[in-house]
Amino acid sequence: MDESTLMSIVNSPVNLLGVTLCLALLGASIYVLRGWMRSSQNDEQEDQKRKRLPKMKKRDFYVKELIPYNGQEDERILIAVNSKVFDVSNRGRDFYGPGGPYHCFAGKDASRGLATMSLEPSSIKDEYDDLSDLNSSERDQLREWENQMKEKYEFVGRLLRPDESPKEYSDTEESSGVQE
């Protein structure tokens, strides 16, 4: 290939357009990547600024005892799922805190609402709910939610039936060992 053929290929309007598009795409990609990196850094800074509550001492709760832990009366937010109580204060505040899409579960037993995929007030009881009327699909759904809560949030105790007595937890007992 001689020099004039090579120069005609390089200077071809089609090739110039292709090179220009590649450079434009590269520039746009760099711009988006820089924005994403800044956003990630801002999210980390916001998390660090946000007040993190210390670990809660484990204890058991009756349904009425959860009510103050709704993110309004107390900064801490507790949610019961399948007779387990989880502290969602730090990692789940945006979801379960005031103004969050699932705030209706804060300070409550969310089991029925999660099992039936309902945010309706009728799905959230103010007294102990034995959930005996849930069908097998709803029970499976509830177990899935319980597993997700175990992975993401701190277990802080059990939700008690009215006739049950609270368990005493030692200071050294691991909070990751969810009690059945």
C-alpha cells in the first residue's frame, strides 16, 4: 500500500466521522464515570455524617413495647418479622424512618404486611398476631423476608406472645445468633 492510498483512507470523511464519534463516546464515558465516582464519594460522606446509633442491648419485646421505636419518638427504629426483632436504625433509616416508603412498619410487627405484600393499615396489627391464617405461600414469603432481615440488620431480641416471658440475654451473647 503506497502513502497516497494510506492518506486517502485516513482522511476519508467516513473515517474522520468514526474517529470523532469514538472520541465523543470516550469523553462522555469519562464524564459519566467521574459523576458516578463523585456520587459514590458523596454517599459515603453522607453515611459518615449521619449519626450512627450504638448497638442495642439484646432484649425481648411485647408488641406494645415496640411502638416507641418508630424513628419519631425515639431515634432507634425496630421492626419485628416472624417473631424476631431487628434494629434497622442505621442501615434502614431511609426505608423505615419518617418519610420512608416502609415507615408504616417502624415500631411494629411487620410480619403480616410483608407476608401478604401489603402496606395497608389492616395488615399491621396493634396486638400480637399469631399469623395462623397465613397460607403456605405467604409463610414462605415471610421466611424470605426474615432471612433478608437477618442478613442486613441486627437481631436485638424476640417478639413475645402475651403469655410468654422475656429471656435474659448476657452481655457477651452474640447478636448475630438469632434465636428461634
